Amino acid sequence: MENHIKFIVVSHLIFITINFATAITCYNTGNFTANGTYAHNRYQVLSSLAPNVSANGGFFTTSIGQEPDKVYALGLCRGDATPESCFNCINSTSQELMAECPNQKEALSWGVDGPCLVRYANRSFFGILELEPMDAGYNTADISSNITEFDQIWEALMERVIDRASSGSSRIKYATEEARLTEFQDIYALMQCTPDLSQSDCSYCLKQNVASFQRCCHGKQGGYVRRPNYILRWDLYPFYNVSASPSAPSPSPSTT
């Protein structure tokens, strides 16, 4: 699989993204004709996705039509998204998918102007764990503290967030938490699965994300790994809305 590098500005930081897949993936599993039944069904289901996702707590699955032109769609917003930001992200991402994947029967995107996921396909993928495609990125800065001590704190934090996210309900599997690195700095972590996954599948795939980050980006100062069902992101600054996130323990002291 071809890998290439691009630069993305995130807040005041610069990330390098290692592209195993771009944010938008147009699958090569089949095409449809413009103005055909599948094209009409895709337009209908994606056009109605944003209000349904935002009205149902940030997650919604649906389908429209009859085989062989039936279209399945899923929308997921990050757990700290407001209904308004959720609607805007799903809406813009749906429009972008239709523009960038004009005749592909299957596609997904992790959002073009905010934290959300939109997928559609001519097959039911609901509740199915999928490891590909994968997109990973990291901050260009290196960890400046003792790397052995950092790894111990970071790995313990990842384990806790995996447990909390995978233990979520059928409506949301999302968790954030902070761990104390130094007196003046914390590690911030966020994980989320589509809530149609089982607890065991969610836990397994998040562990895969942690392992993937360690392989590609160990020693870097923040980053992310995302796949069709789930996302991991962490950094040394608060990139999520803490007040909107599920409650978490206070940052753990660096001595533990």
C-alpha cells in the first residue's frame, strides 16, 4: 500500500500524517451510474443523515432502497460534540463524500471540518469490526521528558481509557482522561468506537490503535490513529471539551 506524507496544521501545532488512507476513502468495490437508482438512494440517505445523527445523541445508522440498489449509512460524532457542531460536521462531510466519490458504491470520511465519521456502502457493515483502512499521524516534536517514565504513564493511561471507552453503552462508547506527567504538564487521551461494536471488539480495536501508534510514532509528542470503527487521539494539551466528556478521575500523579 502506498504511503506518502502531508502536513496538517492543527491548532498551533504541526502534525505529520502518515497516510495509509486519506481522510476520505473511496472504495474500489464497485461503481454506480449517475442518475441511477443507487445514486438517488445515496443522495437521499446522506442528505438525511445530519439531522438524524444530531437528534440521536451523535450516532445513527440507516438504510434506504431495495437490493441491489440498497444503501446503508452510518454517522458518528465525537463524544464531546454539541448538537450544532455534530450536525455541521455530518452535513459537510456527507456533501464532501458525494463530491469526492462521485460513483463509488462505498466510501467513508473522518470529517472535513470537525470530528465526525460518515460511511455508506451497498452492504450492511453495522456492528462489524474492520481494521482497514487506517490513517495515522503524529506531532513533529519529540518527547522531552524521560522516555521510560513517560512510556509507563502513557501506557497505563491508554489501558484505562480503553477500558472505559469499550465499557460504554449501545448509544456511546467514548472516553477521555488525563494523566499527570509533570507538575506543569498532563497527557490528554481520547478514544471512541462506533457504539454498534461489542465491548470485546471495541477493546480489541482500540488496543490495535495503541499498538499501531507505538510502531509508527513512538517518542512523538501527540498523535492519532483512526480506522473505520474507532479512533485514538492523545496530546500534551487539552484538545477536547473536558466539560462535555464523561467524568474521569483526576490526573494521576507521575509517581504512580
